[in-house]
Amino acid sequence: MNLQGKITLTHDGRAYALTINYAALCTFEEVTGKNGFAMLNLLAAGGLQAGLVSARDLRALIFGGLKVHDDTVTLELAGEILDANPDAFVQAIKASMPAEGDLPKEGGGPGKRRRPKRRRAK
């Protein structure tokens, strides 16, 4: 995964940087006790639209992404920034997802090589 996409959000006339990266996922896990990669997979699979992602989980993920750049951000402020930028999670997730070519092609990459069988002497 790329996990380096950075976006800028505004709230009360101030700009906040948001990045969903490993540090953000770790903060999410500390706050919620849930697996960050499972959350990303759930979001990528349409879990938000299906009602499988809670508002607290979404706020915690945004909090983690904001905290990467600003240690003074609180959960409450993350919620306010999310209210002011309702599409922030979509932008952040898209920015952090691998671009075409970042992932190896299906079935075509280095793998475990098979050793040729030795022939028995006759």
C-alpha cells in the first residue's frame, strides 16, 4: 500500500493536513482497539454505505490522520473538522490507496521457485 496521500482540510479558517498512513492506523487502533487494515478494507468494500462503519470509527480514523501532522488535535476537534469536510474520509482513503502499477499483477511476480526433480540413474 502507498499510504502516503496527504490532503488539506479547513475548519474555522485554519488548514489541517490529513494523511492516512501507518501512524494514523496505529492511532486508530489505540483509540478503538480495532484493526486499522480491517477498517480500510471495510471502507474500500463500501462498508460506509452499507452501514458497517460507525461514526466513532470514522472520527477515530480521521483523528489518526490529523494527528500525524498536528499533535494538538483532539478527538472532538477531529469530529468538528469531519463535520466541516464531510467528504474528507473519501478524499483521504482515495489518496492513501495504491495507484495503478503500485501492486504486483495477479500471478505474475516473484514467487516460490520449484526445484527441478532429479532423475534417477537406471
